[in-house]
Amino acid sequence: MKPNKTTKPTETKAAPLYTNRVTLVGFLGKKPDYREGRTDFSLATKISWLPKGTTEWKSQTDWHRIVAWNGLSDAVSRLQAGDYVMVEGELRSHAYEREVTGEDELKLKTTVTAWEIHARNVRKLDRPAKKKTAKA
């Protein structure tokens, strides 16, 4: 279509150079911890796979630290352990020094990097129905 006085030429927009988006769906590990305008909670996600040549499924559960702020913090603080939720947010990290005691009571300082999700949206989902297994 040719541009005229009433239409603008279409411009191709490039994708953003950087994107930091995370979407997780899982279960709350315990009741959220509300403190001064922020709420922290742990979210379990699970992946399952069937290794080649076997009939036994393997699985791995990962735990994620989620932080919600301000108004979202108030809403999230009402969730309960075991709730099924979807979290959308950004992956953030911070580093801090920690003193550990090694062999022979030797004290060492180490840098720890902690990862967390800063939630932008948390949605409570309907719990999936459990699959019925056929009895042999």
C-alpha cells in the first residue's frame, strides 16, 4: 500500500536489544512472607522426562525465590502453601560476602550470588486434575 495523506508508511521495528522476562508455573512451597511492602515466597517447578531405553520416568524439581513489591505484595501475601500459580517477572541477581569456617577453624570469606524473580504479575490458577492410573 502506498502512503498518502491519511496513512503513514509502515516501519519495520526491530526486536529489543535486551529482554529480561521470566514466566514460571508451579506450586508455592510455603505461605508467603510479608515484610514492609514486599512479599517473598518460594515456587517449585518440575520437569519430567523418559530416558531412552527405559520405562521409568525421571524428574527434577527446582525452587525459585520470588519477590513481589507494593500492591502486588499485598495481593500475593494472601496466597497459601500449595497454591498453583503463574509468575511473570524479571530475573535479578545480587552478590554479598559470607564468612564460612573451613578446616582447622580457618575462617574464609566468599562471595555468594543470589538469584530471584522480581514479580510483575502473579496469577492463581486452577489446580490441574490428577491423572487416574489404570490398575493392573
